[in-house]
Amino acid sequence: MLIRVVPLCLATLLAGWAQAQPQDTRLIGQGQRLWQQRCTECHTLDVDDTGPHHRGVFGRRAGSVKGYDYSRALRKANLVWDETSLDRWLTDPEKFLPGQNMDYRVRSKAERAALIAYLKSLSPAPASDPQTAPPAPHTPGGSTPAPRPAAAPPRG
């Protein structure tokens, strides 16, 4: 009995995963198009501009990009960018965080969800995920430094 149930459960799980993947890909693609249309006037992915760079924003502490001149409100904000905080921010930045400098809103919930999915796709998975490497450090100009060589094993 168990031998028959396990393949059925596995097939059901894989079918659900396969159906979710195209939807996620479409949402991310829609978010990328929206980001290119609406966000690039002030933001880039890797270099700070009028606004801070967006690669890695999901999971980042607000106001924390070194060298970027944030508003006092963002520097003092005690929040990490996640689905909820980004949704509230994009809905009405000034209502969410009075004193900030961004004067742009995304009224459509579906468009906010797509933008958030895109931003999330540009960010490393949480460090607690054993399948991912830790994020590369950000350097000015958007480049990533070469990895350091591993230390030689102790001789003994």
C-alpha cells in the first residue's frame, strides 16, 4: 500500500511545483517590465543613482546601503524590506514612512505584487537556506570583488 501511495504523492507534489513555476516566471517577467518602465528614472540594479540600487533590496535593512544619502526617516527606520514592507512602501511611501523622499506610488495591487516578485528574484535567498551561498558584498560601481582564495589547511 505504501509503495503505491508514495509515487502518487510525489507525482502530485511535482505537478503542483511544475504549475507554480510558470506563474512565478510570468510574474517576475511582468515585474521586470514594470520596473524598467517605472523605476529606472531614479534607480538602477547595481549602482546608486537618484535612488539606491535595487539588486539585493529584498531582505536588506532599509536605509543601509553604504555611501547612499538616505533621508533621516529611512536611516532611522527599523525595518527590513520584505513582501509586506515593500507592498506598504509602494502603496504610499509617505504614509508608510513619513519624511522619506520617494514621490511615487503603485496603486495596482497586482503591479505591486509583480514588482515585489521581481525585486525578490534579484536578491539572494536568506542565509538560513542551505542551498544558497552567502550574498556577495556590494562594491561601488556595481562590481563584485573576486572571491578570496581558501586558506591552506594546517600542516601537521
